[in-house]
Amino acid sequence: MKKNPSGALLSALPMPDRDHTQGLADAPIQLVEYGDYECSYCGEAYPVVKAIQEHLGERLCFAFRNFPLGNSHPHAQHTAEAAEAAAAQGRFWEMHDLLYENQGALEDEDLADMRRPCVWMRGGS
């Protein structure tokens, strides 16, 4: 397995102990996305990936890796940090979906609103 310049291992396959994954780790089909929440192309891919997940079900292990392109997208780093903060609370996928579903509202104030538990929790406060 290769290492990046900082010495971290690189993998083309999902790594459930390091990646944000949905599905079984040993699923026969593995999909890894390197995504930027502000990237319009990633935003266009979001519903496609959801449809693929629905169609393949348990045959797919999907992994998402934050890949903020800060030189092109001024909110990329903060959105990735918001997703990771949510992950620390066991809510990565909720924030992931909120960010892609609200790509037009990624200012710091918007992210603060998304982080409020009453926004994330199903059914209100």
C-alpha cells in the first residue's frame, strides 16, 4: 500500500476504520468518493450516488473522503470541518446530506445553523 507525503497510508478501497462508510465492508462492489461539499460537480453526483446506493443495496460499500479544494472553493475547508465535527458526534451522514442538499448556503453562519442539534434531529428539538 502506498503512503502520501505525510506518511499516511493510501487506499483505493474503503477502509471502515478510517473512512466514512455506508454498507458492509466486504460488499462485492466498493465505491470511494473524494468530495468537496462546495463543488458543483460533486453536488451533481450526490443524487446519482444515492440512487446507486438504493439500487445496489447491500452489494455496495460506499466510502466518502473529504477532499476540500480550498483554492477553488472558499467554503470547502469549513464544510469539511463541519462534517468531521458531526462525525465526532456520530452524525457524519446527516451533515453530509445537509451540506450537499444546501450547497447554496455554505457561509459560516449557515454552517452554524446546520450544526445546531435541533436542525439535525429528526422531529425537532
